[in-house]
Amino acid sequence: MADVLRFGVDVGGSGVKGAPVDCDTGEFAGERQRFVTPQPSTPDAVTDIVVELLDRFDWKGPVGVAFPAVVRAGVVLTAANIDQSWIGVNVEELFAKRRGVAFRVLNDADAAGLAEVRFGAARDVDGVVLVVTLGTGIGSALFNDGVLVPNTELGHIEIGGQDAEIKAAARQRELGEVSWSRWTKRVDRYLHTLEDLLWPDLIVVGGGISKNWDRFGPDLTTRTKVVPAALRNSAGIVGAAVASP
């Protein structure tokens, strides 16, 4: 059992969550723990929370972290739902220095996608798979034969002169009091745009909104098969664990 155990952390704008994961099954090997994301969510403050989370489990091994940013070679390049002071920080080195173990940090949507490809709705699917997470914004993860193309940021494709996430993110439906039918048409237009560019073999829709699949999924009209994510809120932790060094 120990050989397949990895630890995954999911850093979000409102919460920092983590658990050990059995990477043979994709299931948590301990009860998930959650801390409130500190405000401001500076590098030192978030690092303190990550260390405290690992202390809860007395975890001494390597760690994978899903992070709300473009992360390339360990360096944070954007800051969507995290403090702007993160930009330019080597987050892997920062965490490793504080904890004394190896870290791999990746974009949160990429982590969720890894979980869906390994254990969820895209398991054993060949060809091009697009995982889209609809939440506060829109995240994306793109795979070809199971290999991740990192940091795609397809939520920022312009449709009608605006970032797609301004119209199609799940939060826009909630904040703008947009009806399900109107919001579904926006999501449909967004997915049509992506499939015209990428010609995927499968689209997986994740994020918390996926639990309401029956409210919008049947009305999507893409030629590509679209399915709801299977792992939902556990996907970030599981995918981060899979990616751990």
C-alpha cells in the first residue's frame, strides 16, 4: 500500500485541501483536511498552510500541488485566484525549502484533468481529450493519448470580443441571475468554438456545476461527445497526487 500512496494538495482561492491518495485506485487513503485560504494569500501565508496541512498527516514524502495559476518549471506566471505577489515565485522551491521534501506544482485544471484521464470520465479514451472546469472562471486541460499539454488557459479564448469565462463560467450564472437555459447556450457556444479549433474525441465538463449535469448537459449540441466529470471536488487532490515527484 505504501508504494502507491502519494499526497495531493489543492490550493484554491477560498480553501487549501489535501489528503493522501491511493494512486492505484484514485481514492483518498485518509480523511481530507481543509483550511481556509489566508487573506491576503501571499507566498509565506499559503506556505504556512501547506506545511500545517502536511503536519496533520505527519507526511514526510513527496507532494503534488494543484495551484490556481500557470506554472512553468515550478515558477508561477499568472495569479487568477491567488495574490499577485506569487508571480515570478518558484513555488516548488519555496515549498521544498520549508518542508524538506520534493514538490511538483501544476495548474489546478491540469491536475483535475489528470485525475479524470487516470481514474474518471476520460479513462482509457484514446485521441484528444479536453477537460473543461466551469467554476469561478474556466479552466482547461488538454490531452493527446493521455499525455498532458500543460497550461492551455482555454477559458480566455475570446468569443464575441470577450473572454469566454466572462459569459460561460458557472459563477456568471450565479452572480448575474442568468437562467439555466441562457447560460447553457453560452456554454454550448464556448464548447463549439473549442471543438472547431481542436477537434477533440471527448470533452469532459468538471467543476462543481457538473453535479447539476441534468440541468444543462442534455441541451448541449456539440458534435463531440460531452460527459460530466466523475471525480468532481476530489479531482484536484487526486490529480496532484498522481503528478507528485
